[in-house]
Amino acid sequence: MSFRHTGAGTWVHVWAVVVVIAVVAVVATSVGVIALRPAALFPRASSPPTYAVSFNEAGLPAKTSWWVSVAGTSHTSAGPTIVVNLTSGTYPYIVGPVAGYVTAWTGTLTVGSVAEGLSVPFVPYTYTVTFSESGLPAGTDWSVALGTGAPAVGSTSTFLNLTEPNGSYPFAIGGASGYAAAPSGGTVQVDGANVSEPIAFSENGTSEPVITIGGSSAAYPFTQLGVSWYVQNDSDIVISDDQGGTGAGMLAVCAGHLEVGVAAQPETAAELEADDGCPSTDDITNTTFGYDAVDVVVPAANPHGLLSLGWDTLTAIYDGASTTAPTLLAPSIDTVPLSSGPLDQAPWSTHAALDWDQIPATVDGYSFPAGSLYDAGAVATTTATVEGLGSVSATGAVACGASSSDLDDLCDASVFGASASGTPCGFLVCAGGAASGSDNATATIAPFEREDASGTTATFEARLLGAANNSTFAASYADLGWAGCGPNDLLADCGILLPPTEQANGAAGILSAVAADANAIGYAPDGPARSATGIGAAGLVPFLAVGESLAPGDGLVAGSELSYGAVVPTTGAAGSLSAGIHASGQVSQYAGWRPFVFVTLEPPTGQVQDLFTFLLDPEVNLQLAAATGELSLYTI
């Protein structure tokens, strides 16, 4: 409303109303219509165009998560490319850090009138490997070749710095004519920190004899202690004994960087020539000096009630946790095929991740003694203490399809429905148990793997998973070999790659990680596992290998020990490792045993032969085995 002056001191009220209808705007006053205008004369403002900007990473392992922030907004991907839609302008960006890698972290991006693409290279973080020499006159030229097939790098200084990412690298010392280096070669292990390797030179003719040994970390406690005893009795010899894994040891001895390689499995000339570059010769010699085993391990508290385990269930557990598509696929769980009911559904048939209550707690439907908690004829008031579960009770028989408040798992027909007659009757007891204070825990199983190449992993693949190659299994127990899925001594040979959070370096790393995670399962050498905090004998899982069956009437190899229908990995003269070594073609002994072997390119002679003679002396060998928790040549 407004007021208009009409003259002669008179004011008049004027009313204005604006009405917008459809495409026409009408303006009216108290005296008539004054305007008609099309609404199209008032167009809406259009948004500026956007352009796709792609950030393309290179250098990261497949499925590694990375991120980029553009103008304060973060974008994440586990693939090689991140695409961001932006209008024209200039934008600051930041590439997020990825553990173990370096890249150009920040920059400025200008977006014009076309799509943009930026390359984001990631380079593995490297550490300094410092070789420091002593004993050479100032200015003397000497050299180091670090890595398989790497050229020698020379120096006239007392220090020589090289850089490498994490891994095991053989090295060889050269140059310095007229001088001998101690050690003249060996293996350097880079593991998240700079490394220093001292080298002592002495003039030829006055230097002490040197023997270089390297390889298996599982056998290292045995060889390290044995070498120290030998040197105490012979002051005229210097021995360099290093660890870096069976794979690194075989590469180094084949390249001539070591005199003696140490393997935690038998080595053949054909395999060493094909896989490790050994010269073609019939003289490659294996000298067995002791025995050990690879065990399946869980935390000593065993909160999920795992009582024993079979090869196919173990393979299914590792298949399900892999971040890549496994090539070694479990055909069954506890002998029940994944192609038939009720396991012909997810997560079993799809080889997806498994929870603890989705696997059996014992192998092959092991029958418990009459009157025990899991006896099908047990009375309703049965109460018993079960390993890992504590005191539980069952209302009637806990058998195929039976339901119990304490065992709500794969044995419970409710998992498949009340009419699920196909529930596998062999699964009399299933895992699950109490974890985090709750019964029937459905926590996902967390299997661990060695991130470093090792004979332990090769034995795990070949003897426990039962791999004949990267996609098939041994046909019988007698067919179990040693090669596993492939020559690299990694689970990746089986197509199995676990998340970084479930990888650890060395036996000590695996044991520590498993002990710290209530949902974990892993594998480790028998000796270290028995003495590991949080694992010990209680954390060793009785195991049934490919082709084994302990049904009534099966004979047992003398010395074998059984628990919940599977063989216990027990060391000693009366233990199942001893029985397994004596009767490796039979089916009632622990499959995970393996020999410790010295590998030389020709039959040992001289100081090397003298060292072997000392370590294989019955009294010395027995004492070394007892001190290191391994199995002597003379207790089998």
C-alpha cells in the first residue's frame, strides 16, 4: 500500500498486487492493468561447466588404498585412478601418505576447458645400507655388490652407502687386492630401518680362515649356537652366520656369495638350478643336521574352542581372508564338499571370509567318549569342561541339527532352517566359543601369513595345506611333497594375499601377532612356538593332513599322540615328529615335520667338513637340539 498526492491537499490510497501465473506476469493497480510480460524474460542462472580431473597412481600394490584432497575435500580409492569433477580455476591438492612409499605430496592444479590428468607416482621408501670397512690402508679401492645380479659399487672411503627398500639382499665384497674380507659375503635384511654391515680386511697370508653361512631363520638358533661352540674350540677360524630365510640363502649360495646355505626343507639340484640360478652340476649336496616342524598356532587362551583342525578347513580359512582371488581353493570343509548342501551357499561355497562359528571345532566328526558333553547319548544334565570353552552344559545330544544355547553355530539346524536335513552330521562340535565376554562369538577369523619368503611358508603350503602346486592338492598323504604352490616361498604363490594388518615378518612376528589377537590363527616353527609368550604348547593345534583318517580301526604309528581326532605336534624321542620322520608314507603321524639342511655346491671339504662333523657329532647334536627346542638327528 502507498499514498499518492492528487493536488489541493488531497492524498489517495493506492493498492498494488503482483500475480505470477505460468508464463505470464500480471501487474494490477486500483486504476487498471498496467503490464503484461512473458516470464521468459527472467531466465534462471545456469551452473558453470565441470571437467573430470583424474589422478593416476603408479607403483602401489593392487588394491592398496590411497587418497587425494582437492581444495579441502578428500577422495579415496583402492584402484589406480581417482576422478574429481571441478569447474575452471586453480586448486591446491594434497596426496595422502601411504606407509612404505614416498610421492610428491602437494601441488597446484589448474583446470581449463578440457579434462585433466595427473600422474601420481609412488616409490617404495628406501633405507641406507652402510658397509664400513676396517683394516685397509687409506685410499684403497674396495667394492660391494648388493642384491642378486647387482653390479659391484666401488669406494676408496671407509664407508660405502647403498639404498634398498625392505627385503633380503645377498652381498659380496670385492676389490682390495692382497686383502681378505671377513665376511666376504652374506645376506642383509632391510626391515623398516637403516642397516650397518661391518667388514674387516686383513692381508692375505695372515688372515684367519672364513666360512660364510646363511639362510633359514627357523634353523638359525641351531646353527648360531653350534657355530659359537665350534669357534670356542678353534681360535683359528672365523665364521659368518646370517639369517634371511631359506629363499635368500639358496639364492646366495647359488650365486657364490655363501659357502653354505641353510634350508628348512629338502633342496634338489633341479629346483636350485631352475629357481635360484645354481650352476648345472651333479655335485650339489644336502647335509641334514636336525629336524623341526611347522605348527598351526592360536593364542594359548584359545577363546574360540578350536580343538583340532583339518587341511581343507585350514585352506578355506586362508582362502576366505585373501584380498586376491586364490588359485588354491579348498574343495570341502572337514570333508563335506562345498558343492553340496548345506555348504553350497555363501560364505562357504563362495570362499568368502569365515567367522569362527562357521567352522568345525574338531576334525572328521570325531566322537567324544560316552557320557561327555558332546556324546550323542549324553543325558540332559551333562556338564563338562571343554578346552577353550570352559564349563558349558547341553540339553540333550549336541549332534547333527541339534540346538544348544552354548553352541549356536554350524551344528545348529537354525542356521539353515528347521527343515535343513542336510546339516553336516560330522560336525558334532563347532567353533565359536567365548570371546570378548560373549558366548557363541561370531568374530571373523583373522589368519596371519609371513610377509617374507621362507621355508616355513613353503612347508605350510606343502605339508599342512597339502598343495601339490598352485591349484591342486596332493592325492594322498604319501604324495605330500615340499615344493608347495611355487618357487617363491610365499602364500602369494597360492593366489593368497592377506591384508597388511595380517602379515608379519619372521617367525617372531607371526607368533607375537597371533598371541595379541583373540581371533587369530597362524603358522610358525615348532621350537619357537613352544617358547613364545602367549602361545606355548597350549596354542599348538592338533592337525589332520591330506589323506589322514583316524576312524576306528586305523593303525597308529608308534609314538604318535592324538587329541580330538588329530595328531599333536609333539617333539622328543616318543613324539609324533619322530614317528612322522620314520614313517613319512603312513597316515597317522604329524605331517608338518621338516628337515634342516646345509646346502653346498659340492661335497663339503676342509674347514666346512670339519664344522659339519662337529655339528653332527651325536653328543653335540643332542645338546644343540635340547637347547634350541628342535629335534636332534639322534632322537628319531
